[in-house]
Amino acid sequence: MNNGTSRLADPGVDSTLTRPFTGPSPYDDYVRASVLNSLQHPLTEAADEMGFLVTTQVMELWFTLVAHEWRAARDALAQDDLDAAGDALVRSRRALTALVASWAPIAALTPAQFNGFRAAFGRASGFQSAMYRHLEFLLGDKSESMLRSHQGDPAVHAELRQAYREPSLYDEVLLYLHRHGFEVPERVRERDVTAPYTSDPGVVEAWRQIYAGPQHHPLLVLAERLTDIAELVGRWREDHLRVVRRAMGTRPGSGGSAGLAWLEGRAARPVFPELWEVRGVV
């Protein structure tokens, strides 16, 4: 083997790769991998707890990215930049696909495996996730009680309160439709954005006109991207329900939730409801 081939086979001989760093590696400075890898602290000896911790932490990171992209899409629509909004929605769709897939490491926990570390949660529960609440607020599912529950953490509460008071992604979608020739009722445009969004027949009619028109219209493309997002959010909720049903059945949830019944109620709530209703009237 010639020297050039040997050097390619063994990168360790390249001094630029093996020269000691003066501190953390540039990779760690940027990614903060050492910080991320220091955040897992299992509280039991159960073999499955580490997988549960990593899975839920990874989900929190995906929540952060999805919220970032939905805010970008919302703000772009407010500025009439449909192209930038569409790009952000596409990026969020990719992140949501990864979020749904992240259930895999814990999807098949048996009751005995789950009970091996469940007591370590104490009063902790996934519905307490502030970043997931950001996602719900951006979807228009506002809740003053869920906001109030975070009052004990001033920084988290302040950020969540801002999201609660701001228009949702869907609010800005509907205002964009109205500015571009599709009648959205004033009661929708002027509604209290801190209230949970509910379906409106006038909005169904606006979407009906869009769906009945040219099939490559930019607003129909927007509608289908939103439908993709709604479908993926629904899939994540349904997978959550399945994981819980498999691991603990109908037992009460941690943190005081109703467990399976609470998740069933969440899974049944439609995201962007008129985009589903319009399919029966086009």
C-alpha cells in the first residue's frame, strides 16, 4: 500500500486532526455536546430509565425547533412574505416527522419496565412541558390555566405569557387570506387571540373557494402544508396515546392528570379544524 493510501486509511497520522485543542474542541464549542451529554441523571437502577430520559430530552429539542419554525412562518405571513413562510413550514414538517419518529426507543415498554422507574417522576408529567405549551399556543390552542401553572418560574412564565398573548400561526394565516382576497369574517379577524381557536363556517367557505380553484394556487399549497403539519401533530398525539396505553393502561397519569383519558381528549382535538371540514364540501 502506498503512503498516500495509508494516510487516507488512517486519519490519525494527519497532524491537523490530532493536534491538541487549546480548550474544548471547536465542535463542542458550537454544538455544546458535552453539556447535552451531561444532562442525563437517572434516579433508579432500571435499565429503561436512561432511554426514557434521552427520548424525552430529544423531544424537547424538537419542540424548540418546531416552535422556532412556526414563529418564523407566522411572522413572515404578517409581513406578506408567503415564500419565507412556506419555507419555514416545510422545515417544520421535517422536524415534526423526526419528532414523531422519536417515540421509537420507548414505544414498546411493558408495564413492568415502565413501573421500574415511574416512581422517580414524583409529580412530573409531560403535560408540564413549557416548550410543548408553546407549540399548542402557536397552533391556537390557548389555555390560561396552563399558562398559570408556570408562574413559579418567572423566565419561563414570561416567555409563555408572550406566546399566549400573541396571534397564533393560524391567526396570521387567516389574516393573510383576508388581505389577499378571501373573505374571513370580522368575528374571526377581531377575536380575542388568548381564547382557544374554534371552527368558523366563514373560514370553511374561504378555504372552499381556494380548494375549488386552481390546484397549484399558492394558497392551496399553503393549505396543504398546514394540513401536513396538522396531520403530523395528530400522529404525535396518537403515538403518545399508544405508548401510554401500552405501558400503563388506564392507570392515573403522573402529575395529577387523568392519564389515558386526558390524552384521548387531546388526540381528538383537530388542528386547523376548517382545513379538515372543507374536504367534505369542496
